[in-house]
Amino acid sequence: MTIPPPPVPSSPAAVPVAPVTSRRGFLRRAAPWALSVVLVAAAWGLTQVQKHEDAPYESFVSSTTVGERAETRNLSVTVTEVHAARSVSDGQRWRAEGTWLVVDFDAAALDDQFGALLATTDLRLGDRTYSATERGDTAKSMVLVTGVPRHGSIAFELPEGALTGPATLVFATEYDTSADGVIEVPVDLDDVPMQNEVELDPVGWAR
């Protein structure tokens, strides 16, 4: 009897392998799309952190205390004295009764005195802001001189009973202080004694 030879195993089917060139072509086509996605995401993130063109920008604040000098872009200020009074006068023709906070100070320009003046003289008290009175002969809108401090007083007329708690004096050379230098002087109104009458210091050269 003839014994047939054992079967020869067939070769396994070849597994197709993607050509290297096709992979490279796919990557080349996909790269611009991936870059576009990254750029779009970055642009979206930038719009989230950018301010609206009408949004106010923060001021550059330099803080100090009563009796200490502070400087900002083109302004130096030293608040020398703070008074609370039931009446105030300029020592000449004007006098007014009420609830008053009087601030004596020295101020000067630092770099350029052309058109330099003390445009902002405010008092922040709680959630309200008061501007210095324009009545009487005061240092409101005082003209500034470079390197030579001038002295004067400003006065704030406040509601009855408002002379209590923390407040902040604000000085600047611009009316709009967005993205500009501002000097702030915190004051504890509880520490300011009440006087019957305070006379404003005349505007002149600082001593």
C-alpha cells in the first residue's frame, strides 16, 4: 500500500502593509487642519481676556498716608493735615456752615508743568464719591509747578453724620483717570476731631 506524503502547509496569507508614502501624505493633509484648530482656539481665548473697547481701564494707584509724600506719573502730593468742621471759610468773603472735611496739602508736577493742574480732588466714602467744593478760594484745580510744591486746601461738603469710618482721598492730573496715575490717601474719619470752624489755607508756595 502506498502512503501519501504529508500535506505541505500553505503559506499564511500576507498582511497588507500601508505604504510609508501614504502615511506621510495623510499627515501632510491633516497638519493644516490641526493648525487651524489650534489657531481658532487661541483666538477664542484671546477674545475672552481682552477688554471691550468701551470698558474702563484700571488706574495706576500710588498709596500713601497723611504726612507722607507720594508720586505718580506727573504728580507728587503730600497731605499735611485733615480737619472736620461745622463751618468753613476762605478768610475773605466766603463762609459756609454744614458738615465739612478740609484737607491741607502740598502738590507739584514731576516732569512737565505745561498745562499741569490738579484736575481730580475727590473723596471716596463708602460707595459714593464727592468732589471738592468749587466755592471759596481753594486749591481745587491748582496749577502745578515742576519740582516746586505749592500748598493749599480743599473742602468737601458731606451729608450730616457722614464723618465716620474709612475714606480715601484721590488726587490726579486728569479728570479721566483710566490707565493713568492716581494718588490715594486713606483717612479714618473717626480719628479726625470736629472743630467749630476751619479756615482754608491760602494757595501759595509750600513751606
